[in-house]
Amino acid sequence: MSVLKILVADDDPQMQLALKAGLGRSGHTVTIVSDGQAALEVLPQQPFDLIITDQRMPKMTGLELLEHVSQEYPDLPVIMITAHGTINQAVDAMQRGAADFISKPFTNEELTRVVDRVVAPEVAEHRENRRAGHGAMGRPIVTQDPMMRRVLEVCESVARSDATVLVQGESGTGKELVARLIHDASPRVHQPFVAVNCAALPDTLLESELFGHEKGAFTGAQSRKIGKFELAHGGTILLDEISEMELGLQAKLLRVLQEREVDRVGGKTPISVDVRVVATTNRSLEQMVERGEFRADLFYRLNVIPVTLPALRQRVGDIQVLSEFFLKKFLGDKAPKLPSTVLSALQHYPWPGNVRELQNAVERAAILSQGRELAQHDFLLTQSAVLGFAPGGSTSIVQTEMPVEAIPLSASIERVETSQDEELTITPGMTVQEVERKLILETLKSTGDNRTQAAKTLGISIRTLRNKLNEYRDQGYFAG
């Protein structure tokens, strides 16, 4: 993380010293003031990347400071800290524009995690775009496709209810955008929208993240933590990649959805919550239920309103309108038109990463074109050329990035020699995805199902390998 200039407003001398020392160890430059009024006097004198403020201070409270900052410095994130934290105060601070909320006492590690999260580039972009009224990820849902339009009509219709929505679709199709649309079109629009990535944390931490914990509930729990369900009280919670949640935690989530109350880890009494739930997944939960990997009762509880987003290859007509939208986003009024040859190439590309991949490709082309007319090679669409592959051998996979005009989009390789004089035959007409699947499964077989070794051989992460295997299993290629 980059070095930050942080303004701390707190009237407690011991807390001032602790914050300066803790943030200083991360390399940040810290300026200390004793109240909100002093903070407002310092702000015009130098630029800051972040404000950390106590809630209760003389002359001007943290909430009053937050209101001034939100009006005068809308791009400046504020973290609210207090020794008197309640869920109502936490929600109030978030509604007034606080980037995050943390209760005293807290560890330096907890503070560092909050700071890292608040200043992450994607979070900063999200805040800016929400202020501009663009919705999640800073852009509206752009489409002319009849199927996608029907999906959006359904979402806007069900948004007025409190029914749980399950959004399914491939990675990059815009599931979080749809979740945000449902929230923004609902009566809860002025209440919190809280997103939780269920695949980002191990179960032990995910339970605490969702439901919170009491001080001393487990080793390292040095203070009470308000869970995401409580923070989303009155609003909407997005459970992203819910298919990655383990069965034990699924049972606890089911109880929350049924009883509308949460039990903090180490807590003695349940806490009532009023939350609208939207869950997303890029896997088939029905197939996971059949394999015993996902609870059937939780699936039925989530699947009240099912929404399935089409892949970009199923809405080819949107490729032009999306490309032009992204070009205007990156180049403004100077955005060039797409030549017909380029548009044809884009429409024939399979887009395994869907709209997210298209956006990245257009941004790359906008940079590489340097103001001239866009050419096919500016997009650098990747085709995997399999060279010298030997399952378990010393020769690894070679990935080559070639301009889309240099090779056919249905590129195939008839015969590849391996370092063990073996042959990996790929028949003409096979898609890139089929070649990739064969490579991954053969590599996994060669390593004796050792996923760590297979991922290393393939040059991909364990998480990417796991997601690929989940896709193949959902598609019925193997039962394991």
C-alpha cells in the first residue's frame, strides 16, 4: 500500500500517541489535532488522503466534522472511531458518508485492515461513482439486448419487495451491478448497502465478519466487532460468491434468514436485524445441492426470486454499445468510432471474462492507440497457444498473447510434441475453452491430483484452478 497523509482528530492524548505510532509503523505521515474545529482549520493547509476522527470531542463532534468534510472535501474518506459505539451510531455514521467505523479499543492490526480497505483503489472509485449517481462499480447497466432488458425489468419490479434475490451468472456479467440496482430501486435506497465477499475469508473469519463477535470471544478478539448484518440493518446485504461458503456456516446463515436475528460470536443474546438479502454466485447451486455441497434448505430460502444473467457471448448485440460506452468513458468526446473490422473481431471473440474482460480490453486499446484509429492489435485479445506441454514433465505451458487479427478466433493445434515424446492431440474446431480444460485436467492428473503442484505447473493461482475445476464439475465433466 502507498504511503498516506492521514489527519487524526481525537482529544485523548493516549489515543493520539497510539494512532501516530501505529500508523507511523506502516510508513504513513500522521497529523494530530484535538477536535473537529481544529481539523477543519488544518485541511485547507495541505492535502490529506484520509481522516480518522473520534466521535465524541469538544467544540465539534466527529459526526459534525464528517458532515463538513462530506460537503467541502467529498473525495476525502473518513473513518469514525469511538469508545461508545452502538449499532445505531455505526449505521448513522455510514449513512452520513463515513467510509468505515471502528470501536475502541482496537488493535493496530484491526486499524491497519480498515485503513487498507478504505483507501483501496476500487473502493475509492466506488465512492466517487456513487456520489456521481452511477451505481455499483461506477457505471450504469448498459444494454440493448432484449434478454438482458427483461432481466433488469424483473429486478426493478421485485426491488419494491423485501424478497430475497439469488443472482446467478458467469464471472464478469455484472452480478454486483444488478444487486446494487435492486437496492437503489427499493424503498431501502437511503439505508446501507453492505457487500461481503464470501470467498475472500476463511470460515472462522467470515462468521465474525457476517455476525460480529464480542470481546474475548476468541484469541485476538480484543474488542467487540459489529457484523455486516448489523451494519446493514434497515438496508441490503450482498452475499457475493455464496457458493464458496462452507456447510457449517451455511446452517448459521439459514437461521439468520429464518429468524431475522444474529448471534455474535461469544454473544449471549440474539440481535434482531431488518435486512434485505441479495446473494450472487457463478456456480449452479442446484447442482451443488445434488452433490451435497450446498444445503438444500438454504438454497430454497435464497432462491425466492431467481435471476440469471446472460453471458456476453449470448448478447453479442451489446458488444458494440458497450465498447462505445467504455471508449467514451476512457477517452471522452474524443473517443473514435470502432472500425467495422475491429467490431467484427470483437463480436466473434468468446469473451470468457464477459463484460469485465471487454472493459479491460477497451481500456487497453484506448491507451495503446494513442489517439489514432483503433486497430485490432490494440485490444491484445489473448489466444492460448499450447507449446511443448508435457504432463508432469519439465516443459511447461507457454502462454502467448497475439493480436486478434493474427490468428483465427477458433484457433486450434493439431499436434503438439512433448518433452517426453508424447502427443497431446487437439482436434481442429475445438474452442480455446476446450483446449484450456483439457490442459488443466491433464496437468491435474499428471500431478496425482495435487492442486498446488498443478497450479504451479500451469502458472496460475490455486484460487483460479479451484474456480476452473468448479466450473468443469458444474458442467458435468467429472464428478469429483
